[in-house]
Amino acid sequence: MRVKSTKADGWTNLADVKSRMKEGQKGIYYITGGQAEVLRSSPLLEIYRKKDMEVLILDDDFDEIVFGAVDKYQDIELKAVNKSSTGDDLKDESDSAAKERPRN
């Protein structure tokens, strides 16, 4: 399967995406719907850009059907960036510590 990505010009495949994953990354992330240009500029991708993480750009209606039915590639979960539980993957220890500190 070949897909578009925030880290590759043109097309890439899931094996290459997996090889580019950051240490400690909890899944392969993707965004679906609309045109690729619109998806690439989505505010949902801002945190992934800040953390230098790759996100698949799935701009074909068929992609949404396939990725909705398949939840893993090999042993890696496929996660939609627009799901609230996916955002939990991006929190790190510094985020948790900031929440635990009382505000004055």
C-alpha cells in the first residue's frame, strides 16, 4: 500500500513509515478526508509537527474505509489524529508534571 505523508515527497509505504518512527512513538498516525493540501494544513497536525512525527495523509475516500477496518500494521497500531485517545499518546512526562503543579 502506498500513501502520502508529511515526511515524504510523493508516495511512501508503511514499511518506510515504520522505519522512520521516533523512539517511543506509540503508533502510526494518519488523517483522512478532503484534499491533501487541506489535510496537510490541518491544525490537528501542529503537535505532530512540533514533535517531528510523521502523519499519513489519506485523501481518498477508499483510504478511510481501509484504515477504518485495519487497526494495525505488523505490531504497530494505526491511529487517526482526530480521535481524542490518540492525543494521549503525545503527552510526555513534562506535560503530566505541568498539570500536576498547582497554579497560583
